[in-house]
Amino acid sequence: MIRAFRCDLHMHTCLSPCAGLDMYPSALVGRAVAEKLDVIAICDHNASENVPHVIRAARGHALVVLPGMEITSREEVHLLALFDRMDFLQRLQDIVYSHLPGINDESRFGCQAIVNELDEVEGFNNRLLIGATEVALADLVRHVHDLGGIAIASHIDRESFSVISQLGFVDPEIPFDALEISGRTGLARARRKYPELANYPFLASSDAHRIEEIGKGFTEFFLEEPSVHELKMAFSGQAGRRIAGF
Ligand SMILES: [Zn+2]
Ligand SMILES: [Zn+2]
């Protein structure tokens, strides 16, 4: 049976240097449940070590956690990659780490904490997660698709790290599955602002870096079950799957 799922498919954890330390797995899950979200995706910058901990923290709750990552391309464009399975995300992680130079300067960029579902600090990631990979945007999208994931251009309405801010336009040669709009702009306003992008599915997410931001942007999807495969069907309006309001 197809039903509505409230999805916030872009949020960070305390692993991202720019996110709050209050974004540890159990707190994040608690807030997502309180915000009545059905599905969240964890998308830390160029990293994924906290994803399994958030998945475990969500056990026993009516909340589905999709494995994801927000990758920075060579052009400094942010790209969301979402998967159904952790092992495919792990394969993308291997590609990202082999093309991500630099060491984090904690005093400058922030702490990158790996925290488990019991709120225990398991360690710190010392890579330069705030930096850009050496992989071109088009190649990143290809890697995500090769691994069965979906590739969404992050916050296209923002003035930094978006495909429009960095490249000037949404390249039709790059097969994005959807374009993300910030919670602040919202889907209806974005449709008026970007008439030239009418052929792309839009979704809104919170891009939460602080606990109180979780659920401040979300998209309602009509799906049979919350999975990347079903989200893909909703993006193309297949077999009754769809995004609410479009
Ligand atoms: Zn971003
Ligand atoms: Zn983000």
C-alpha cells in the first residue's frame, strides 16, 4: 500500500566539523522522532563513520535511517549520495578517501567525533572532511549510480557550495536524480524562482547542523516502503509513487 512518508534526507552528525557536538546519534534520533519524521538520511561531509551508529540508535523507533554522504566535488559542489545499504556507501567512502587530501585542523574547522549509539566517543576522524575531493562532479554522480545510489545536487538555492553558485547552472549532461532546496526557500518558492529547472524533481531538506534544525525542511513522499529504490520511482512519478505537492 502506498502511503505518505515524511522525509528529511539531509542532516549532519557531530562527525562533520561544522556540526554541533549535540548531534550525536541518540540525540539526533530522539529529535527526528519528536519531529514526526518517518525517514532521515545521514549525510556527513565526505565521511560516513557515524551512519551505522545512527542506524543502531534508531532500533526500536518507527524511524528509517538511510546511509548517505555529502561529498564535495573538485569544483567545490556539494552532492548528496543516498543508498539502501551500508556496504555500498562504504565502497563510495573508499573512493572518496582515496581522493581527499589533507588533515583536519580541529582548532580552525572543528571536531570530527565518531560517537556510538550509547553516546560513547569511539574516536576522531583526522582527515580534512571540510575540504574538496579531487573527483569531478560528473564522475562522482557516475560512481554513486554505479553503486546503485541516488545523486542529489545539494541546496541549489545557496550562494556557496551549490551547483549553481560554483558552475553557474545545472548542467543537463550530469544525470542528477533530483535537486535539493533549502528549508528556508521551500519547494513552492523554488519552483517560481527556477522555471528553467521545471523538468527536475525538487526536494526540501533541513541540512541540519544543530539539533533544533532537524525537520525544519522535509519532503513528503508517497511510497510503498521507504527505500532508495522507491525514492527513485517517486522522482520519476512511477506506479503511483510521487512527491507531495507535484
Ligand atoms: Zn552542503
Ligand atoms: Zn549539508
